[in-house]
Amino acid sequence: MNESEHWITGEELAQQRNALLDAGFRHDSAEFLYLRDRVAARDRFIWNTYSEPLLEGHSRMWAAISIDGESIVETSAPNVLADANLKFGPENFAYGRLAEYHGQRLYG
């Protein structure tokens, strides 16, 4: 998906996840995997596009970045998640630790 295409929002994710559950799909079904892949692609795009400028002065801190590129930086993952859920809404952001080598990433 490129920048001009529509990225799934937290609200759309919740609706689609609930529809799949209501239809009897299991969490390991192809339909759920596709949904998770859409979120992962969105989060990779957000992180790759907006996280680098945050590295300077915030190395090893935690960041949450909204679909629109707004960011929150905190010293701990629980704090950044709580603040991001309040400010951006559930599932409407990518988050992770700011580091030169990101390694295993957590996706919001």
C-alpha cells in the first residue's frame, strides 16, 4: 500500500475484527491474518516515515506515532501506550522504542 492509499483506522479494525468474530472466524484464519497484515503494513509505514527525526534527543525512549504523524515520547511503554490511547484512540498508532537498531518491534 502506498502513501496515497487508505490506511486502516482503529475504528475500522475493531469493526472488521468484530464482524469476523460474529461470522465465526478463528483468530488464526486467513481473514484474521489478512487483517493483522494490514495493520502491520500501516504500522511499518508510520514508523519508517516518522520515527527517525525522534531519535535525536530521545534515544531509548518509547514513542507512539499516529497515522497522521503526530508523536508522543515517554520513558516507558505503559506510559506511551496510555497516552496514545487517550490522544489518538485505540489502535490508531504505531509504537516502539526509539533506537538506531530497532530489532523486534511492537506494533500498536
